Amino acid sequence: MSGVSRQGSGRAPPGVVFTTGVGRTCPDCSQPVAACECAARRAQAEAHIAARLAAAATGNKPLVKLRRATAQRGGKVVTLIEGVPLAGEALAEIARALKRKCGAGGTVHDGVIEIQGDQRDRLAAELERRGYLVKCVGG
């Protein structure tokens, strides 16, 4: 390196779990355990999902946003589905059904469903059929 010491920066190099200068670090964010905010972010995301579930239970149609993205995917296009008021296995189940409907692969990351390819039209029709209010956002 260029002679710059990371010891005083308060952050460990990626992949390091313990350093003498910092102590124990979080494997997700590489921050010292005392300064780690991963649990707080997870709790905030779970609270947001709980609020969306409560809104869906009152009978209002939940707003689901469809977005086309290529960022950090090597130029490959994916369709992102944000705002589905489901969590855990229920979200994974709807993702499986949508992937089957489009004949494409995909995954679920942090409450966002990713479907390979530009599938916005098919997904919008299927989500509206399932009772969601769909809005296409972005390019």
C-alpha cells in the first residue's frame, strides 16, 4: 500500500473479523462491533414490512413498483419489484410464481424481487391480477 495505516481509520479491511487496532468487527459491514448498524438497519426494514402488511390488511391495495435496472449487472437487464407487502417464505413463494410466469430466473434480496430480463409488461399484468396496484417507475 502507499504507507497509509488503516489502524487509525476505525474500520477493518474487508474480510477481517478481528484486528488488534479495532477489535472484533462485523463480518457484514467491517465496522467495529460497538459501531455496527446492521442490526438497526434490519430492524428498520422489518418495521417497514410490518407497516406495509398492516396497510394491506385494512383492504387498501398495496402499491408495487416495477423498475428496470442494469446497474452492477454487467449490462444484463433485470426487472425489480419493490414494495410487495410480504415477508420471508410468502415473498419467496410469490417470487417463484412470478419467475414461472415469465419463464425466467430471479431472486429475492432485501425484500426486493429481481426477475431476469425486461419483464415489466408480464409482471404488471400478473400483479394486477393478484390485486396489487402496479406502477412502473424509472426508465
